[in-house]
Amino acid sequence: MQTTIIPAFRKTADTFAPGAKTLPQRYFVSAEVFAQEQAAIFSARWVVVGHQSQIARPGDYFVQEVAGESLIITRDREATIRGFYNVCRHRGTRLCEEQSGHSSTIQCPYHAWTYGLDGKLVGAPHMDAAKGFKKADFSLHAVNLALWEGFIFMNLTDDPMPLEKWFAPLAGKFSQWNIPRLRSAKRIEYDVRANWKLIFENYSECYHCPGVHPMLSKVSPYDSAENDLTAGPFLGGFMKVNKGKSLTMSGNACALSVGDGNDLQHVFYYSIFPNMLLSMHPEYVMVHQLRPQSPERTLIQCDWFFHPDAAGVTEPSYNPDDAIEFWDMTNKQDWHVCELSQQGIASRAYQPGPYSPRESIPAAWDREYLRHMQ
């Protein structure tokens, strides 16, 4: 049943500043700027690393990289989600080589030091003969970890702002999508030869859609975008979807609705600084996680989340590939123009160009980025 937009999503005035221009060249090509970003942003802020459904059972784990650090995320015997540096306390050996798996312990492949899923050292061969050695002194180094809407965030600092305080402006905003309950039907990883900021800027406007995304523009008019978060680390809004249509290859809904009373005529797009893009459709949620590798290269993990009961016998129309193929096509169109942008910006002829009024969110994102860099 079609519903109207709830008050939390009503448009607020855009904060477009006339005369706003794109960032200078150094922000896209400089190794020094990239190193500063890793220190000032990715090593200092809450960064999304995954979703709780990736480690559904005690003993499940996966490995993710943040600011050059390999991190282990696991669910312990009491079902608590924990995060640790992927470093043995003996001689520093990398512990987990596989990107994901299931195990009752974490064991070093070098000298078999063994840790419980809570990080405590439980086995260290022949160390009982070492004078003064205590297992309790050699637990794995923990990393700050917290959940927001079912997504796992990590922070490498010693005393970060509590995650609930960081996300306070979004409290309850996305609850109707029931995101913590959703399950990923597919993950595609993209290796994009473009700076990570270009990915954010591209995601944050549809000025480019008529020429770059003809199929998307037929279903969701490019000029229908309205923004309700226009400043700060959380930016975005919604776009209209033609009546009776969905963002799929067939144009039809591909699954059971992910929430109760969802608005069927809009899709919501939000960027979560510094590495998350959150796209919420009536019947699925798409999430991009960005992993900057160098000034000219970004790895992107894209997941499509569906209602956990969507594949049940009561939902014969479940066809996640209909949405996945649509957005895989659209993603690749975006990555192509981002790579073209990277190539052009690297030229000696590049100069910062003016943003149009339809690019108020990229301009606002640049301001937030510069604030963190300072």
C-alpha cells in the first residue's frame, strides 16, 4: 500500500553556496594528502567494516582492513561481537589468513599461540617455563567496536566519541527499514581506478544521470531529487520512482518489502562519512563500503540486503538478481566516469570547476571532508 513520506524525511533547505568549486588537484593525486587522510580520517573516525549478519553464529569471523591495519571481527561464545588487531602477541605474526571462516579459537600459524574468541590467550606452548610469564598479560589487542542499525563500526583511537553519540542526529531515522534484520543476498567487490572522494561526489548527485544512466533515469527522474540532510557527516535525501515501478532490470518489485508501510514511490540515498553509502529501496537495501588503497585506487564492497523471509515459499516473486543486475550495471557506469574524472584531474590542465545548484551535496561533502582534514 502506498504511503506518504513521513515527517522525518521532509525536505530542508539545501545549503548550496554560490561559487563553490571542486577540490584542488592535490586532493586526488597526492600521496602526502592520502597519508594525511589515513591518519586524520580513517585512523580517527568510526569506519564501517561489515554487517552483523556476516557473523551470525558464535565462532564466525571475518577480516577487514582499516587504515592499513588488518582487523579480526568475530562473534564469541556468548554471541558478543568483538574486534581485534590481526597480530599475535608472541612475535607479531598475522593470525588469520582467510578473509572469513568459522573457528572455536584463533591460533597463530607460526608457534601455535592460541586465543579464545574473547581475545584471551589460552595456549602458549612451552611458555610455562618462561619466568614471570602470565597468559593474562598477552590477550589480543582489542579495537573499539560498536553497532549502528546492524552495521559494525570500528575506531582505531584509544578513546573515541561513543558511536551512539556520533549517530545521534540519525536516531530512529531509518528504523522503518528494519536494517538489523536484513541479510545480504550478494556481495560484489569492485576495484576502481579513482580516488575515493570521487566515488562519494558521484553518488551524491544525479546531475550526471541522463547521460550516464539512461535506464535508471527512465524509472527515477533525475530532477526529482530532494535532500533532507544537507550539512555535516550525514548527507542525502530521496528521489521519486515512477508509479508501479522498481529499480530492477524488469522494472518490477523483486522481493518482499523490507519494512512496514514503506514509501513505494521513493528511494533514499545517504552518504555516511567516511566510507559508507546507504541506498534504501522499498524491497531491498544496497550498501557500498569504500576502502581507499591509494590516491588513484579504491576498493568497493557492495551488498544487497533483503528481508530474511523474502526467499520463503510465501514469496514466489523473490528475485534478488533483478535488483543486483540493475545496480551492477549502474555501478559500473559510475565507476567508469569516476575513472575518467581521475584521469582528467591528473592532467596539468585541470583547474577546480564550478558546482551547479544540482551538486549542493557534493559541495557540502567537500566542506565536511576539509573540516576533518584540518
